[in-house]
Amino acid sequence: DLMKSNSSRLLLASGDGMGFQALLVDEDRGWLMVGAKNHIFLLHLDHPSREPEKIFWPASREQVEHCQLAGKNLEQTDCANFIRLLQPFNRTHVFACGTGSYQPVCAFIQLG
């Protein structure tokens, strides 16, 4: 019913092991930030039909290669950057951390 009324949106139709685990909502600005496998999505709560903004943030190539050499399975998505933390820092930035393919990495994301 939600899809028919155009009041909801599928972020990813297949699910494809995206590992959605970190969520951060900002009710004042009307958005939801979602941490996933190699991506951070910004969904606009006031406009569900609007295309989500996304940041592609994979693990470094060197770290993925190291992960594979350690016997982890690239096809099973072991060697990826799963975003695990989204924390407000101030009015203009969010602090984000990911697994970095077994080499944790953090960064500040500028909101704008």
C-alpha cells in the first residue's frame, strides 16, 4: 500500500547483503543517514520519492588485497567497508567509522 500511494521507497530492491547497521536521524533537517556496505546513504524523510544521496566509501584496494590473502572471501563480502558508526559531531559534520576490511577507518562527513 505504501508503494502504491508513493509514500515510500525501496532503497535497494535486492538487499544484496548491504549490511545496513548504522542509522542516524535528524528530525530538524528531515533526513535519515544509513550506513551500509561500502556506502553511506542520506534519505530525505520529507520527500520519500526523492533519490537518496550516497557516498561511496570502499576499503582501500591494499586492504582488500590483504584481506583476501588472509583467506577471507571477497565474494561473501568479508573484504568490504561496513559502516558501523554514524555520530553527530556538530551542526556541519557527522563522524563516521567503518570496518575498512579489517582495518577500521573513520572520517568526518560534511553536511551540506
